[in-house]
Amino acid sequence: EPEPETEPEPEPAITYVVTVVNDGGNKFVLNNDSSLILSFESGRTYIFDQSHISNTNHPISIYNVNTNNIVFPGLSSSGTPGQPGATVTYNIPNTFANGVVKIICTIHGASMGSYYGSAITIS
């Protein structure tokens, strides 16, 4: 008798450590790399660690380019940016393949995510 199929293990979460630098205005930097090429996958979880003090008053969010909306299924935050343990978690729904997003500051807008482009495609 064949073995029953088991559910595949979920992919581990990908964590980005977020800092803010002043480069002609404040900008988010992920993993100390302003030239990082970002791509997201539907069904994966991404954690943005905003514990570094430079994140104070710069809550990161994900902006849905298709709907012009920052309130996003799968997006949650914990703690206060700039304080230990502050994170934003993005569990990308499986149904959002081929979506387009960008990283923004909830208070200061899209320019803070400009190192990573205005269109991050979700595969």
C-alpha cells in the first residue's frame, strides 16, 4: 500500500534587518545593502526587523501598487519601530502571485523605500 502523501514543510521565514539612513532624505536599508534586489514569493513569510533606533517614527509598510492600498492581507506589526523586538511581518497570500508591491513608510511615504524600486513583483 502506498505511503500517504505528507504536506510539504513551509518555507522558513526570510528576515530583513531594517535601518534608516539619510541619503538626500531618509531611506530604508535592508540588511545593510541599499542595492539589494528584492523579489517576493506568494506563500512565503517575510519579517522586517525594525529594532534599530534609526527606525524611530518610520513604521514600514507594504503598498499594493495594483489597488493603491497600504492595508494588506497578511501584513501585521508588533512593537514600536526603533525599540527592541519591533517587527513587521508579511505573510504573502498564495492568491497574490503576480502582484506588485513597494516598501513605504506609513508616515513619510514611498520615498523611504526608493532604494528597492517602485515595483517589487511577487512570483
